[in-house]
Amino acid sequence: MPKIVRVISAFIIAVLAIGVTAAILALPFEAPSRWIGAWIAGKLATEVAAVVALALGLPAYVILQVIDKKSWRSYLAAGLVLGGLVTLLVGLGLNTVAGLAAIAGLAFTFGLVGSLTFWLVARPDRATRGQV
């Protein structure tokens, strides 16, 4: 499979994995007959993850490729950095430490899930240099 197809697929699957993770995290707070809240949480997380993936994840991927970092550890570190950036962006309007801690926990979790999912699908460590 060409590298570009793997990378595009990896971005799409990583965004969907974040949405599924959000829905799973919301399930314990919903009654089984009213799982609509989990669906809404997953849908919103997927939409936000898509924007973050394009605005922050794509530049992070390009930077990792340029500096030739291809290990899963590098991608997890990038996911933590992206989670921190999202925490800063979202947390600017929060006045409570508890609210900021909740946002940070979710942002870091989603950053790790998204970056590891991306790495597992794209597998930049297996791509040869110059492959298109």
C-alpha cells in the first residue's frame, strides 16, 4: 500500500478511535436505555479530534518525518504535547482547577490514543526513505 494512503487512513482511523474512546468513557454515566449521551460524546470528540488532527497533528507528523523520528515513543510524546496544547487552548476560559484537570486528563488520554493509533496504522518505522 502506498505511503500516502497509509498516512491518510491512519489520520482517519485515529480520529475515529478518539471518538470511540470518548463514547466508551461516557458509557458508565449513562443508563443503558439512554446511551444517546455516549453517542453525542463520541460524535463531538470525533469532530474536535478531526480539527486538532488537521491543525496540529498534520504539522506534528511533518516535523517528525523531517527530523526522522519514527518510533512509537516519538509519536506518543507528540500525542502528549498535542494534548497539552489542546489543554492550554481549551483551558484558557476555565476558572477552576478541577475543570482544567478534567480537560487535561481527557486531552492527554485522547492525544495518546490518537497518536498510538496513528502510528500503528501508518507504521512510519517500516516505510523506506523516498517511498511515495
